[in-house]
Amino acid sequence: MPVKVSFTKTQNPDFYTTLNKKVEEFFSTAVLSKKGNGLMIFKVVFYSIIFISSYLILVLINLPVAAQFLMWALLGLFTAFIGLNIAHDAVHGSLSSNKSVNKVLVSNNLKLNQKWQDIF
């Protein structure tokens, strides 16, 4: 069984102090925000549009079976992208500087995942 490596603040407080200092230095030197930028907004909008479009196409258009499988694959892929990218960034508070936006996106993703688990 693999050994889990973990660090606690009490075990090695210098590690956390040094790590936080270096992270702060990186963002200030590179003149970057720790919160979402234009690319992040594009990612949220793009993933959401593809996800919703593929779902609506499946529901509203009578496609050949091969095209339906392609749309199901696309829907599944973008469901994973939303969970692994958007929700992950929101959970860590880096998607938006507004905490409510992060909470809403995490909550919506959890509800979406629960609905899919109920279906399958």
C-alpha cells in the first residue's frame, strides 16, 4: 500500500511560511492575479455552451445513432471538463474573487453530478 505524504503546519511551520512567501513573490513578480482572468471566463463560457448545446441536440434533434453516440461522448467529456476545471477552480476560490460565484458554481456542479449518478 502506498504511503501518504502529508505536511502539517505544526510539524514544519517553516515549510508553509516559505511556500506562501514564494507563491506571493511569484504572483507579484509576474503581475498575475490569483483569481480568474479572461481565459478563465472564456473557459467557463465555452465549456458551458458545449455542454448545454450537446444536451439540447440530443434531446431536440433526431440524429442517426452514430451521431447520438458522438453527442453522448461530447456531453460526457464536457461534464468531466466542467467538474475537473471549473468546479476545481471554484472549490479553491480561484475562479472568481466573489465567494458567492465560487459557491454557486461548486453547488451547481455537485447537483449536476448527483443527477447524472441518479440517472445511470
